[in-house]
Amino acid sequence: MSVLAQLTEDMKTAMKAKDKETLSTVRMLKSAIQNEQINAGHDLDDEEELTIIAREMKQRRDSMAEFKAAGREDLVAQLEAEIAVVAKYMPAQMSEAEIKQVVADTIAEVGATSKADFGKVMGALMPKVKGKADGKIVNETVKALLG
């Protein structure tokens, strides 16, 4: 079942349960995917749908960090609820040990030896971890292993 079909089913379930928070988040995700579908002019494949879901997750995490810094706990709580809903549609996230292993393998595969090879490593690495790991953690791990 595609992510869009799953969102439609979850939207119906949330409507029946009168779960307004889940319903609004699911509607937002569905809308983001449908807008991208219209812009692309074709049905999206699973990878494209997951890219959109990951982008929505990143936006919420970034907003939450800003709201915490501003002391807006009311908005932080709302975003935490949204993040919990969005997380259901994300693939399982890699652990830090798994990320470190993939980074080490990629560094060996590319033949990187210094921080000057950072871009080459990231270019080869990101398709392997796309949607499965936070880019910020991957970036920090690459820097640590190259430095």
C-alpha cells in the first residue's frame, strides 16, 4: 500500500474517532504529497513519497527547536504530537552504530583519507541512508571519522 493510500485510510479512521490532532496532521501530509504529485505531473513512487514525509518531519523538528528556544511550550507540545503522527509513516531509523558502520564502509569504498574528501563521501553516502537517518547525525559522523 502506498503512503498516500495509507494516509487516506488513516484520515478516515481519525474522522471516525474524532481525533482532531491526528486528522489535521494526516490531512497536511496528504496535501503535501498531492501538491507534489500535481507539480510533478505524475503519480509519485514510494521513494518520492518518503522524501516528502522526511521533509515534513524535518520542518517540524526545526520549528520545535525554534519554539523551545523562544519558550513557546504550547507550540512545542503541538509539534510533538504532529511529529509522533508523521513518524508512523517514516521508515525505521538507523541506530548510531549502524550509521557509523555505513559511514566507515563508504569512506573505505570511496577511498577518502582527509576532510577534503568530505563531499565525495557525502555524495556516495546519502543515497544509502536517505529517509533512514537524520542528515545532521550522518554529517557529524562523517566529520568525526574523517578528522
